[in-house]
Amino acid sequence: MESEILHIDNALLHKAFSYTRSQGLDLSAILEDFLIQLISHSQSSVEEKIRKVKISNEVKSLAGRLNLEGNAVDWDEAKQAYFREKYGV
């Protein structure tokens, strides 16, 4: 297996080492834990977390009340109109 090299800004690395040392932490262990979590989280687990978000009754009551038919906005045109009005362009 080919060995990969990790490039980290030297100043950032020194700051991270200083910080973790002052907190009684091990930077290598923190980075390893982060990488393990990074590669173990799949898209399905993200979707699962989203499904677990509690939605208030007030927000639920709004569901289906927005009617966007015929109200489509051309955001580029709206932005240009705003700048024309604001700056007289």
C-alpha cells in the first residue's frame, strides 16, 4: 500500500499541539477519532439524524399552506432590480 503524506500548515499544527497540551488532550487521538467518525458516517445516518429532528407544532401547522404556483421568482432578476433601485444603476 502506498504511503500518503498529510500536509498541515505548520503554524496551525503548532497552535493545535499547544492547545491540546494545555487542555491535557492528545492531538493524535483527537484526529484519529475524527477520521474514524468521518469515514463511518454514511449518507443514511445523516438522513436518519434529520428524521429525528423535532418539529414544533407551529411549524407543522404551516405545512401545505404555501402556494408557490404562479409566484415563481427569478432571483437573478430580483437581485438586479434591487441594485437598480438602491444604486440607480
